[in-house]
Amino acid sequence: MTERGEIDTCESSGSRPNADVALVEVALTPPIPGRGYLTYAVPEELRQQAVAGVRVRVPLGRASRTGLIVGEAAAPPPTVAVRAILECLDAEPFLDRQVLELCRWAAGYYLAPIAEVIGTVVPTHIPRRRRARAVETGECAAPIPDPSRPLPASSLTLTPEQERAARAIVTEVSAQCFRVFLLFGVTGSGKTDVYLAAARAAVEQRRSVLILTPEIGLAHETAERARAAFGPRVLLLHSALAPGERWAAWARAGRGEAMVAVGPRSALFVPLTNLGLIVVDEEHDQAYKQDEGVRYHGRDLAVIRARLASCPVVLASATPSVESFHHATSGRYTLLELRDRPPGRQLPEVSLVDARDTPDAADGRTTRASAWCSTGLRDAIQAAAARHEQTLLFLNRRGFAHFVQCLACGEPVRCTECSVTLTLHAARRALVCHHCGLSRPADQACQRCGAPVSRGRAPGTEQIEGGLGHLFPDLRAARMDRDSTTRRGAQARLLRAWHDGEIDVLVGTQMVTKGIDNPRVTLVGVLDADISLNQPDFRAAERTFQLVSQVGGRAGRGEAPGLVVVQTLRPEHYSLRAAAAHDYAALFAAEIEYRRSLGYPPFRRLINVRVEARDPLAAERLARDFAATVRSALGSPAGDPELVGPAPAPIERLRGWYRWQALVRGTRSSAMRRAVEHGLRQIGGVRGSRQARIVVDVDPCSML
């Protein structure tokens, strides 16, 4: 995005004439919403130190702020005085030029000020000076071994199929050549072993490795496996670390003391030296897409960083995104396939159960506490328990009940700030909005008719956990979702108990679909596959296949065979049939034709522009004005690119903001961005105001 720097012209003794000093662009951290970089003068005594990538303290109004130098600035008019940098906080650049270039690319592609990009990815907490010195010297954490000393040797026994895939990656690592590999292998086929073998080759050549995971829990598990292979010189980075720990990790990476870094999407920007390999594990996962602030995609930026570093990048998944697989089959990416699990471990059998035949509470054959469980799944859980095996139950809906409905008038209880229903949390005796956090007592009367009694509908994980105790009183059940893992270390403790065999049945949300490699698990139950299938999104079928395949792949990873029971009202749907047959090719064939016929990715790019306002009429008016300016920039209404909308968003009101959106679609990405930029310039300062705002989402993963 083309930016113009701004100048803090507040008069003070720090103002200096433009002709006498060097000028630099400074991005404040955290950034000022809606503004780009600011221009400051560099005093003579700081000229050697004040280079791109160095953090500085600068005056702003009557206070001072921390920022990061992003480059040299053009001279403003001679009549304008520019204030000077107060001090440099780093002896060496905190961000190297490669990461700065990545930030610049992200700012241009995702239509965001570079200050917002840097503010999104750089830790914003600045330690006190004593603490800062400890961070710089590494005194605030355990020391890392000397980089010149070798990594403990660890044995990775690869199958011939894995060996071929690893050798192809290592060839590009040794050649220091950029190439994108799609490592496509069925669940349990050993993709991790392949990229760890390639990482070992990079480390042996004194080159660093970056491994991205979609979430923090999986990052911990991956880091443990990396430490088993490379020893203590493995760096774990994520947003849950204490501020001092994050600064120490970044400082160590910049000094070249860490050879392998593991973390979720924000770890992509850590300043590793001599980068030799990037891995994006579970590349299909939607968690790689930032859903607030700068809406970047970690997987796509990983490809850009690999190109800047002249190194290969491995995108690994058992269920690749349609876009990535299309790139692989069309020759843009190099496809590496792992078709089989290791000898003796077979893919689980998958059974599709028509939920229309499941006994309902109304027929008297069962109670509400057990209506969620088909007869076949109930028998399978009992059989697994009799063999001292474990069961994993997946339901992508937390809480006790998805919504509560009045028995008198039928009105569901809705959020007053969002156009969604409230979810019942029985343990808290509260109705909660999962979007804005609004909470109200569960026993309040109906808002419409005043009736005192309501009933929960569509069970969530909390209700299933209770139902397990009713159906199987002798089994030890536990729940893993966002509500049960809020305390620090709760998820790790739960997984430890699960792996130690202290839990017989684990029920959870999307958190249980990946990273759980437990040989005792022989049964997986998908309780309601229609939740994701019925989403108003063109990727709904693809995501359903991915969820069912990923969670089903947790079964049968040991010597005992696995079974997956999928309960659905649409057993004939092609995505579920493909998942039952472990047939990604069938899913891809259906999806690619669907996308081609409707002009969706990968055949066209998308930019979703959402207009939000506190007043509903203002939101509509602003959306229509913005759409008109974009259409004028696009030219022909039926051309390429084209504008679709504006229209109310699927969730029309969220956290008190009324939302409209318009979709720019086309094959010419640069023309699309220019048209949106034109619209943003015409709208002006409304983008970040308190009463109205515009959110730009390039390559959106969700249209809600």
C-alpha cells in the first residue's frame, strides 16, 4: 500500500532544521490506528546507530513513544521543522532487512499501513532498561549452547517413501534455492519425520529452520519433537509467553543462538539468521489467517519469506487446501506424496450414520442426556472400553446448548449486541455470546413474552460431557474446549492425563482434531458433521472434509485398528463420502469444478471489504458510497475485476457494530488492490473512527 509519511511538527527544543540532519521513517509500536510511519530527524551523535530495524524512543506531542526505524525518509518542505529521535534502544537492528522487507510486502499486499504490520508482529512490551539489558545479554533465561558445537544425534528411521520426500527437500536446502513443496500424506503417514529430517540437513549446514504450527498447543508438541532431534537450541515462540520471555527469544534469534524456531503464525517474523528451511505444518488450517488487525495469512507470507531468504518452504497437510493442491497439480508447487501409514498401521474404517435414524428424546426410548448418541456409537464406545482402549468424541460447538428457546412463544434468546443467539453454559448458569462475551443469568424470563421457562437446543460439549456420565457411569470422561482450558497449563495437563490413560473418553471441539497422537485411541465419534457443512461459506464442504479426516485420523495410530463413526443428516454429501473413503482426490475434483463454475479461488482472487458503523443507516450509506467509488475505479460493471454487493454481512450486527460488506473479485490482483485503495482514499479518515470503520480482508478465509 502506498503510504505518505507524517511529521510530528509540535514545537519543542527537539525540533531541528531539515537541511542539517538525516531523516528516517519510524513506525510506532503499538501503532496509531489508521496512520502510517512518522518522520523524525537523526541527531549527529546517533547517525551510526539509527539504522533500519533499530528500536528508538521518539517524542510525540508532549510524551514519548517507542518505534522502529523502517528506512530513510524524504525531506519535507523547508519551512517544516522535524523533531529528533531521543535515543536508540538497540545496539544492533532488532529486525533484520529481510524481515523488514517481508513487513513492507505484507503492507502492500494486505492494504495496511506498515506501522500496523510491524505493530501486529513485533512484541510491543518494552522492558525497563535493566530488564532490556538482561534481554540483550540473554541473562533472563537459561543459556543456549555454543552454535559452533554439534546437535545431539537422534535416529529417524524413514520408510522409502519418506526418504524420497526428504531427499527432494534436502537437495533444495543444500542448493539454497527457493522452492515450494506440498507434502501431502494421509494422517499418520509420518510427515513430521520427513520435515525433521530435512531440518536436520539444514542445521548441519549451519542454517536455521522455522516451523510454523496453526496453534499454541500444537507448537508445544512440535517443539518437544524438535528438541528430541536438535537438543536445547530449539526456540518456542507464541503470544502466551511472558513479555520478558518473548523479548529474550527474539534477541536470541537475532544473535544466531537458536537454530530451530517453532510457533504459530506470529513466529513467521522472528529474525532468524541464515534461514535455510521453512515448514508450515497443517497448512490448510484457518488459524493461519489473522482475523483482526492486519489480516495476513501466515502460510502465504511463509512462501514470501522463503523467496526472500532463497530457501525451500514445505507446506504439510493430510487435507491440503484446494488452492495449494491446485498449485501443486498445475506445476506452481512441487508435490510430494506419502500414500501409506508405516507398516502395520492401517487407516481407520469410517462409518456414516444417518442421524435421522437416531432415537430422539420425544419417542420415549431415550432421554435428552443420551439423544446425541446413536446406537452404533454407543455400542462402539462400550466395546472400546472393554478392550481398555480410548475414545475421542468431536463436536464443534462448546457450551451446554447452542441456543435457548422459550417453551411458550418459541422465541430464542438473542444477544443484544450481536445478531446471534446466546449459548447456554450450565456450569456457570449463564447465557453467553461467543462473539462479544455478553452474559446474562440463565433463569431470566423470556424477553418477548415473559414466560419463565426455556429449553436448551442443539447440545454442546458441556452437555455431552454430562451425558457421558449418564450413559457410561463407569468410564472416566473429560472435556477439552476453550472453556475447560482457560487456566495456564490446563491444556497440557489434560493432554498428559489423556496420554497416560487416565481418561477413557475425551470430548472436545476443534482443539482435538490435530496434534493428538495417542496409540490407545481406537474410536473417534463425530457427533454432528452438519455444523460445518451448513456454514454460509463457499469453503464449507472443503472444511467439513478436513475436520472429519483430521479428527478421524487420530484413530488407529497404534497396533489396534481404528473406527470412525460420523453422525450426520446428510450422509449422501460428496464431502462426507470422500472423507469416509479417505479419498481427497474425489473431494478435490468436485470442489475445483464448483470453484471454476462460480469464479472462486483459486481461479479468482477475493478482497472482502466490510463497512461497520454504530448506526445501521450509517453503515448502509457508507457501504454504498464506498462501493460506488470502487465501481468507478473498476470501470466496466461486468469486467475483471468486478464488485459484488454491497449487502448486509451474514452476521449483520456484531459487538454493537452494524456490518455491510462488498466483495471485489477478479484475476488481476494489482488492479483489485488499486480499486480498493481508491475507495479508501475517497472515504478518508472514517477507516478508524469511533463511529464507523472499514475492514479490508485480502484473500478472506471466512465471509461471516
